[in-house]
Amino acid sequence: MLFRSLVTGRRYQLPFEETCAAVAAVLARQGWKEGVGPAADAGSEGEATFGAVAKSFILDLPADVSVRVVADGDATLVDMRSASRYGRHDLGDNARLVTAFLAELDQQVAGEVGAAAAQ
């Protein structure tokens, strides 16, 4: 039986700038080669896209990764995509990249919120 995991974006109760800083910190720890970003989308305030090239868990093949951060009132939305450059099937590699990144981002944000609450 083949299981497909549902990978969803995140909504954080953090200001836009702090969320962008958390995304940048996690990207730096991943060791992924920077691609496009971070760069604010043209003509839109409160939205940023971070681009990078990740290595797949299988065979170390490159995958293009994009993380989008969008201000949404008092919260910030984060979504992510990963696309393999080679092959028709990724054997779940892109979902694992996204899931691992978002889990680490959750920890980063929890650490920042905890540090802010302690002050």
C-alpha cells in the first residue's frame, strides 16, 4: 500500500520580519545552495520568496526549493514547494524535504516565541 502524506503550510503568530528571519536561519542550517532569494516579490509588500537548491536524500540529486512567506494580519503564512530536476518520480523525496524543513522551522519559531516570552 502506498501512503501519501499531506504536507501543508504553516501559520505563525509572529510578525512578518521575524518569520522571514526564522526561515532564513533554517535555510542557512540546511546547507542548501541559495537560489533566487531571499527577495521580496515585485510590487507586493508583506510577501517574500526564498529560493534554494537542495540535495535529495536519494542519490544527492538537486531539487529546486521555494519558501513563500506572506503577512496575514497579526499572523504570517509560510508555504513551501520542492521540485526535483531529474526523473519522473521522486519516491517521496520532495515531501521529505518539505516536511523536514517545516518541522525545523516549527522548532525555530517555538524557540523565538519562547525567548520573547522570557524577556
